[in-house]
Amino acid sequence: MAEEETELSDNQKKEIAKWFLLNAPAGEIQYVAKDLKSVLNNDDVYDEAASEAFPVYNKSHMICLEMPGRFGDVLVTSYGELQGNEYLDPKTAQVAIVDHVKQVCTEVRPASDEELPTPYVEEYRCALEAEMLKYVGEAYPKGSCSVYCINGKDVEGPGYDFELVAVIFAARLSPQNFCTGSWQSIWNIECKDDIQVLELKGKLQVGAHYFEEGNVQLDAKHECRDSTMFQSPDDSAIAIASLIRHHETEYLASLEASYLNLPDATFKDLRRKLPVTRTLFPWHSTSLFSLTREISKELGIGK
Amino acid sequence: MEAAMGLMRRMPPRHSETALSALLSLLPHNSSDLLSQVDLPLQVLSDDDSGKRFILCEYNRDADSYRSPWSNKYHPRLEDAPYPSSKLRQLEIEANDIFTVYCDQYYEGGISSVYMWEDDNEGFVACFLVKKDGSKTGQGRRGYLEEGTWDAIHVIEVGPEEETTRYCLTSTVMLSLTTDDVSSGTFSLSGSIRRQMNMNLPVADGHLCNMGKMIEEMEGKLRNSLDQVYFGKTREMVCTLRPPSEVLPMRLPDS
């Protein structure tokens, strides 16, 4: 064992602290933060690490924060990021100012015209959002979603491409039951004017964590593509939402299938429930000295 | 220390090695506690003499060398290293042979090792280890797993030999599996659980028989636990996040 106890530099400690924060499962960062502060025993290093790690974590986990003033919730995502701590909520055309480390929305202001898409693009965005909200409301007991324009928001009319992204986020936190989970879908919709096609690319990600007397984590990901015709805002919205619904339902079904397959097929490759003989191992023969040969004969394996 | 263990329970199991070395560098004074309480996936070496592989752990280590259960020699060679007594070594040899057969039966392969050493209370401690690579490139017969490992560590403290001897078993199973296919993407489950079991058994049945039965029972329980409780819980969570369509309320016609 290396005996040189070279003290880690503050920078090294900060990087380690960041690593722990960034790897916290969905919804558990505050618990990780508490344990980390205790282990680090150095508030300055912790604060610096937190200020760097929390924004990245919050955006990649798309945390959902309540906006003061009865505007509803805002999703913190890189798609809606205007500046380091300002996030657009396209639904209400408000900009939320966020404290990343405390994970709260501190204030809200209306979005300026430059921050919003043109009326032409907005028609599509808004129609899609309305359909998505309907879908998410039905399919996800506690889901949130937002539709952003990430490319071509200044497009004035037909003749140009633009790109929307629809994000869905749902989380369940049950720390008293030692269980947490999150679902995230990111659907990129490229609206290609020249070929009059809408191209969809979906990235679905599910995570779950159960930690009573142990630590078991699920991490599942899936990507899919589809396309449909570029139509009027309402018709496009309906078509897109129904494709999304179809793919997500299919994915869920295949997750179920994976779980059903688990005990028999997949798990068996790691350890069988019972030997091929379908009986427990004959340990009683161990009292004999040359038992290995006996057992091998009994079990019919050549050793 | 409690905070450190709390962190270990939340970090993704796949990254436990990174997490542990991070903690060791942050808390150098707690290193022996951390090393004894946190389990990492098992490493393996090849025995020079027989070419057979053996598992590395704290219990067959001295300085930077590890003792092979097959040849009873340290790799790399070491002077003045501890060895079990010749009587215990006999038991150790037998244990390794039996355990290999047991592993063949349950693990369809895998690598196993058993190490024993005398303890201070006139009893001894035995450590049974298994490592299985079930991936399709490894020893997975059915070919579903892109990646899959099962590591089991069973440490049994055997009390002084009386008519009824006390056996204290602490078992840890670490497992990780990943399936990957076009229709369902990547599905990755990983985790570790630890349990204890104490039994008083007649020594007339033989130490190996007693220990073997305990391990078999424990492994069965852990496998079921992992399957039903742990995987079941994560599956439940997915269904809570997004219930399958059959469960959803019927869509009412638009008014």
C-alpha cells in the first residue's frame, strides 16, 4: 500500500467532488451533496464544485422547477437556456431565473421578442406543444413537457427549414422506500421545407435506483427515427404526437419484454437457479475423501 | 464514514472502482475501513505452474503478492509470507476441488477460489469466491448478454470445533448485465447486495458440507432477491413513470 500521504490539491478535490455530484442518480443530488460535504470537510471546495456541477446535472436531468407567480413549471434544459441561469418556458413565454445549487426558480420575467420564435414558427411550435401536453397528460402520471425551437427561430415564412425539439420528463422520488426513477424523452423534429418532410429523431432514457440493503440501478436507452409529411401546423402536430406516442409505447413494451426475459434467459447466463440435475448440490458426499471423483461420476461430468 | 458509505450506495454500481478510489484519496485515514466494507469486482491472475486462474482478494494477499489456491505459491514470489497450516491446507485443497464442481453446476463455468486461514479464536476463516463472465463473448451460453458479470464473495467465520460449531457467513454479490439490440436499445442493470447468515451445525457432517450448504442457500436467496426484489422494484418504477397503455384510462372523445 502506498504510504506517501500527499495531500490532494484543492483543485483535485474539487474535480472529485464534481464527479460525485454529476453521477448522482436522478433526484438524488441533494442527498449526495449532503454526504459529499461531510466527506470533503471543506466548504470552499464544495461550493466551487457545486457551482460547476449543479448546472450540468440540472440540465442533463431536465429538472422541473415551479415558477413563482402561478405560471406553472419550467423545465431546465440546454434547449431553453438563454444565459447561465436563465431558462425560457416557451409555453408561457416567460423566462425563469434559476439558482442551480438550491434547485429553485428565484424569479420570472416576460421573454423579449428576440428570445421568442417568429409567429410562423410559433404556430407550429404551439400546435405541437398542445398535442404533446395532451399526450403527456394521458401517458405520464406526473410528466412535464416543453417544445422549443432550436434552429431557425427567425424563419418568417415557408421556404426555409427550422428545427423543433420536444422534451418529456417524468420522475418519481420515494426516498423513504429507497427507490427513485426518471424518464426522459428528447425528440428532435427537423422541418425540412424543400422536401416537405418532418424528420423525427427520438432519444429515450429511463433510470431507476433501488437502494435498500444494497444498490441496484437500471439504465436503459433507446434511439429511434421516423418521418412524416410537412403539413399545416395542426395536422403536423397531430401526426408528430401520434408517432411519438407510438414509438414510446413500443419502447415501453420492449422494456417489459426485457424484464420478463430476465429471470429465465438472461440471468441464467450468470447463474442458474438450480443445476441441470434440478436438485441441490450433493454436499453430503464431502465427508468422503476422494469425493471429487464420486461427485463427478454422480453428476456425469468428466474431470 | 457513514457519509462515505452513503455515497457508495448512490453512485452507479458500474463506477464503484472510481468512486472507491476517489473516497480513498479524500479520506486516507479511513482506508482500511473503506477497503473492508466496499466490495469491488474481482480480479483474476493465472497460476504460473498450472495455468489455472485464481481470484484475487484481501484474503490471499500479502504486500503486493497473491497466493494461488492451486499451487499454494505467491505470485509474484514472496519471502516470509503467511500460509495456512498443513491441516488447513488439506481442507483448502478439498474445498477448491469441490467448489469447482459446484461452480460448474450452477455457473456453467466461471472461475472459483477458496482461501482459508487460522484465526485467533482457535477457529478458522474461509473465503469462497466466484467470478462469472456471462457475456456472449465470455461464457454466456445463450448469447443474450452484451456484457454480464457475477462476482460473489462468501466469507465464513468458523468457531472453535465443538460438537455443534458456529458458522457466520457474510455474502456479497455484485452483478452487472447489459443487453443491446435494435428494437429495445441498451438495457443495463447493475448492483450489489450483501447479507449475513449465522448457523450452528454439527461438526460431524464435515466443515465443507456445512459451509457448502450455507453458501448454496445464501446464493439462492440472493439470486431470488436480485431477481424479484431489486429488478422487480426497478421495473415497478418504470411502470409508475409511464404505465403501459392497457392501464391508461380510455381516451374520451373530444367534446
